[in-house]
Amino acid sequence: MSHPLTDQEFAARADEALDALQRGLMDLADREGFEVELQGGVLNIYFEEPTETRFVVSPNAPVRQIWVSALVRSYKLSWSAGRGAFELDGESLTVLMERLVHIHLGR
């Protein structure tokens, strides 16, 4: 049985996840012409094409989740100790974000 993350554990895991996500999206951002900015613990992804849009990825400490606002939906990812990642329905944060970016870009 896994234990809930402490405040410090959640903060560290969320920071690591957002840093990794930013690094992981940089090559795709360069190829596809969108911006990725991590500031104040929140990751913003800005698109100018095909429509001006922003995706927001932010930690929600009270519920120990990472929340994603993208494509007029909200996605709430919880920590999976077994996978060592934040995930939703078995999909990791990185995989989810790459899928959402591709959907927005029409790929």
C-alpha cells in the first residue's frame, strides 16, 4: 500500500515533472513553432497557430495533483508511486501533453 505524498514530496515531484515536461517539449516546440515557458511553478504552452491558444500545467498542492487546462478541458493527474510519474488513466503527464499538443496542431 502506498502512502500519500507529504507536502515536501509533492512539491519536489511536481517540480521535477514540470521541469522534465518543459525539457521534453522543447524540440517539438522548436519544430512546430510554439512556446514553452516555466515560471513560478506553472508551465504555460503558447500557440499562435492554428489558433491563438494557451495550455496551462500547474501543481495543485491541496489535492496533490497536477492540473492541466487544455483544449477547453481540465485534466487532473495524480502521483503513481508504481510508475514514478503523475498520470491519468494510465497516461503519464508527458504522454498526455504530447497528445494534446498534436491534437491542437492537427497532427
